[in-house]
Amino acid sequence: MIHTIGDSHCWHGWLKIPGVEYHVHGPMTMFSFGQTMPPVVYEIPEDDVIIFCWGEIDCRCRVNKHEPNWKENIDMIVEGYGKAIEANTQRHKKAFVYNVVPPPRKGTVPENPGFPLLGSDSERLSYVRYMNEKLRELPWGFVDVYDDYSDEEGFLKMGLSDGHVHISDPLYLIKWIDKNL
């Protein structure tokens, strides 16, 4: 069994895949998960696969508040995230970190006033790409389907999305599972 854990990105896209159970802990951010380290895997059998799915909200509406030190802010967020994952996976053998999904362009999606698109398109794209670089450095497997769900400039392919900020078509997630698990 595969268990995805995180904010809404742990079920969008994954929902339609047989053998995947999702555990939504959102709209908690990667930052708040890393700071509070709540237990989120307590009922998951130790031989099951766990995929942690946080970071999109941070890149969309939190990192921009820390200009010009956004890289330092992302470094701090990912460090805390790694500690929270480690604390949660002491008895689990198969843990992965899901890439932050490609950001949408402003004007192509409805904005949620509580979770707005902060920063320009290019700034948010830089946040996501840098955060994914840092996530890839963590000592767990990395679910990297970013290029499959992004257009030629790195933004979310709207035809594979829910028309907002989420992946909806599971095609490339299924291909990743078939290849890696």
C-alpha cells in the first residue's frame, strides 16, 4: 500500500490511483509541519510506502514574504521538513518526498484570498525550482514528476490540472509508481 501524507496535494492526482491511501493534514504548510513535527504516520504499517506531499502552499504564498532572503527561508523550511519526516519515519523503510508541483501562471487560475499567488510568475517559479533542488538532497527517495506536469517554461500544464494549483490527471504519477515501486 502507498500512503500519501500532506496538504491537498496528497490527494489531488493520487486519488484515482488504486492502492493509494491519502492522509490530508492541510492546509498545514511544509513550514508548520517542520516546526511542530506532529505524528502523521502512527497507523501506517512499517512496510508500506509513505510519500510526503507538502511545499506548494509555502512557495505560493509564504516564501515571497521573506524577500530578499527567500533562499535562506527555503533552506530553513526544508531543514525542518527533513527533521519532521525523520521523526515520523523511525520505523518505516520506504519513505519518499514528492516534488512541489509546477506553479500556475497568474491570471490563469482563480485566486484564493486566504492563499494568494504572491510574487511574480518568475519569482514563484524560482521558489518552486529551488525548493525541489533542496528536497532532492534529503535522504529519502524523491518523487520527481515535475517535468511531466510542466510546460516548456516550467509552469503547470493546465490540461493536466484541476484548473487551479493541483495535478488532477494521475498518468505520470502512475508511470512513476510503476517504474520505482
